[in-house]
Amino acid sequence: MFTLFFSCILLLFVNAQEQEKNKNDYRLAVRVSPLALLDPFETNLSIGIDYKIRKRLSVGGDIAVYITRKAFAESKPLSGFYVRPTLRWYSNDRLKLFTELVLMYKHTVRKENDWLGMDCVDDVPAYEKFTTYKQVRDVFDLSFRGGIRENLFQSKNWYFEFYLGIGLRQKFHSIKYNEPNTCAPRVGDFFDIINQNPSTTITTASLPAGIRLVWVLK
């Protein structure tokens, strides 16, 4: 009798450990970034997928569309998108801690009301004109990120992720205006690394961080 009781207890313990070990397991998941909708400067709607191709390895990506929203009086209309393919490796079989390699391309267009250089030669204007034009920015970013993944609401299908990383970012600036040979005011960046021509190209460090909600499909 004692042996049977002990065996039952051991079986329950092993089963609980197995469930704990595999509680984060999945094959395919979708994810969203809720805080992106609250960003007052670059409000966007982001959605992504994550597909596990090995026990600890997954591939995925995110796409987002920027939404014009004036959260502050001085904020300016912004439109555009980004795409972010990712390669993720989990540190153990519980699929809780992970590191990611992330490549991002972002394209945005913002309306500006500012002084615009006219009849420019080598980015030197003959004169300036106060007008409305479009500032175009293309960004390439490569980053490494570390994060944690946990159950949400005690559910096996809902999770949240937090990540933090460091990367290198290249920004390309241009303008859209209906007259040729125009040049925008010089653009700089606080995290400049290489800044040979700050009006068109900037190389900076990036510090990506965020929170995502994850829904496991299978």
C-alpha cells in the first residue's frame, strides 16, 4: 500500500515537472506590440509571427504601418512602414530566455514646415524659402536582443515578452518637393557614430526595447 501511494506521488511529481518544463512550448505564434499604439511620435500598428523550426530555434518577423495621429500640438503627420525579420535562439528547453538577431528596414515620410534651401550645389543653398515639404527617411538596423517569455493569465496560449538590445543603425534622409535642386536643413542625431554628411546619411547606435503580447496558434 505504501509502495502504491509513493508511486502515485512520484508519478504526479514527474508529471507536474514535465508540464512545467513544456508549458512554454509552441510551434506557431502571432504577436503584437501594444505600446506602439501609444507612441506619441511614431504611432504604429505592429503584428508578427514566430515559427519554431528546431527545439530551441525559431524564425519570424514583424511588420508595422505608421498611423497619423497628433498626440501633441507640435507633432507632425507621419506615414510609412517597417519590416523586421528575426532569428531567435532559446537558452533552454523551457523556451523562457531567448536571444535574437534582428534586421529592420523602416521607411517613413513626415510633412515639415521649415526653411528649405533652394538652388543647392553640394548641399549649399543660394537662398532659403519657408515652405512645406516632405522629409523622407529610410533606416537599416541590425541588432542583437535578449529577452524573457512568460505565461499570461495562467493560460497556455497567451504570453508576454520583454526584450532589450543593442545595434547599429544607418539612416538615409531625403526630401520631396516640387522644385529641383533643393536641400533640407542639416539633420543630426544624438547617437551619431559616423557623420560625414549629416544632411543625408547618419550612422548611429540603437537601443531597442519593447513588450509584446503573444498568442500561440499551435
